[in-house]
Amino acid sequence: MKEEKEELRALQHSLCNTIFVNAQEPMLVLGLDLRVLLVNNGALKLLGWADGSLGGKPASALVLEKDLREFSDLTALAAKNGVVRNYRFYMLTASKSIVRLFLTAQALKDEAGAVSGFCLYLSPVSPDEWSALKDPHVFRNAARKLGRLTSIGQLTSMFAHDIKNPLHVILSTSELLRAQEGQPEQVRAGAELIERNARRASKIVKTLLDFSRSGMCRLEPYSLNDAAEYSLGLIDSALKAAKVGVDKDLGAAPKVFLDPHYMHSVIYNILNNAAQALAGVKDAVISVRSGWLPAEGEVFLTVKDNGPGLEPAMLDNLFQPFFTTKENGTGLGLYLARQIMDEHGGRIIVASPPGEGASVSLRFKKTV
């Protein structure tokens, strides 16, 4: 028995070193008071701290004073949703210089399910990439200059195909490891972590492959109301199972030039996001409205829910690729939706007034 405990302790130590201490991705673990509890070698190198010197430091040692409130709001959002991925943020190094990064905050929970701290994953961003991200249309502009839907689409497809097979090996191996009997709980938990993240990576690869195959949208005269009805039909059974009602008011409007295939996908994803936001909400309802805006000369379709709404921090990052608060989300849905709307010469507007849920509105100017 003593030898088994020593063997398990050694295995735990090895697992911790492999998954956390020596991991290539910089990581920090914070307590509920936002003080540093653990830090791995990657984070020490990135932030310029000596080993052991960062432990116990408060958030003010890592974050600009003006950003402390935003940092606190970010961790609160992670506590509420479980995870916030790829949030654009500045952090301070030991020498008080600034490092730009994508910050992912994962809530840590105890055996009772209460949040006990946070694990932060730090992904550095180069100054050029950071400057580009300030332009909300940088991906569209760069894409048009380089022929995104041909050359970049082909590169994306090649990239996705190249990593699909290794991902399949990782996923199948983790499944086999988890299925073996007699594994220590820590090994099983590690295998589940690998499997969960491999599945998420596979989902991202599939999304990129689908997008790379899309080509230029083929626009044709089509009724936006018909597109809405079709998408509502696709999600109808899921909404009924989740006990989410639909309040539909599709008004008269001219046809617009759109690609039905991609527009069905955009509307379906918006409806699905609204349904997910209504989990646990009593008398949950999704309102779907459409019509003609004479002053703007636009046809609109608006999907609104009566859920808890969106935090201001989420609104600022909503169209950033890979940003998500969902455990299994890819963070590509709204990003690709805006790319598709750009191809239609339209726009997408997201709003979330306090206490009024969230709404997503699609606007089209190219009418028949």
C-alpha cells in the first residue's frame, strides 16, 4: 500500500510537471482574491519574473491600474460562464513594460462545484497583429487585397488538412487511455482534458475547412423572410426540447440579393446562440422580427432573446475570432457571420441594453 501511494505521488508530480509546470503555453493560477498561487515556467519567461518571486503577488502586479476593474470583470465573467477565451488584454512584466496577449480565463471549481480560483492561459500577440486587430474590418480588407477566398482559402484548407490527422491520433489515444481500467484518477482526468481540448480543436478545424470551401458567395434574389422561416424550421425541435418559445413577426419587405446556403447558416447560428443564452431562464422567448427600414433603405432581420444579456466586456470582443465564453464553443460563429455579411454588402449589429436581453440584427441594402 505504501509503495502504491509513493508511486501515485510520483505520477501526480510527473503529471503536474508535464501538463502545467513545463507546458509551452504560459499559465497562471489565481485565487478568488486574484493573487497568484501557481505560475509555470512559460509565464515566468513571458513576464520576466524569477522563479518563486511571483507567488502571492496581487493582480495589481500584473495589470495596469486602469485595467484592474476590467480584469476583475473578466474573472467574474469566467466564474459565471466557466471560461472566457481569447480576450484581448495588456499585462505587465516584472520591469513594468507591457505585453499584449490573448487571455483565456478558466474557472476552477472545488468538489462542491463552487469556484475556487482561476487558471489563466497567456498567448502573446505581436505588435503588428495587435495594431491590425484594432481595425474591425482588417480581416476583410486584407482578404480582398490578397484574394482571401482563393489563396488564403487554399492555405487554410491545406493547414486544416495537415493538422486533422494528428488531431485524430491525439483524440483516439486519449479515448483509449481514459477507457483503460485501473487508471489513477489524475491520469484519467488528464486524459479527459486532452480529449476535451482535442475535440474543440477538431471542431475549429472543421469550421475552417467549411469556410475554405465556401468560395465567393453566389448572390441571388431571395426573401429574407423565407430564409428566416427555413432556419426556424431547422432549430424548431431543439427549441421545443429546451422549452424556448418563439415570437415571430415577419413583415413585408423587398427581396434582397443573398446566398441562401450561407444565410441559412448565419441565421441558424444566431438562433442557436440565443437559445443557449436562455438556458435556465423562466418563460424563455426568442423574438424574430423582419421588415423594411425606409429611412435607412435597408431590409432587416432581428433575433432578440429575453435572457441575461451580454456583459460590456463581451460586446467589445464579440467579433474577434476564437473569442468565446462557451466551454465547447469555437469562437468563430459571429466572426464568420460578419465575413459573410460583408460579402453580401450588409452589416450585423449586436446590442444588449441592461436588463433587456441581447439582440442581433442583420441589415441588407442590396434589394431587388
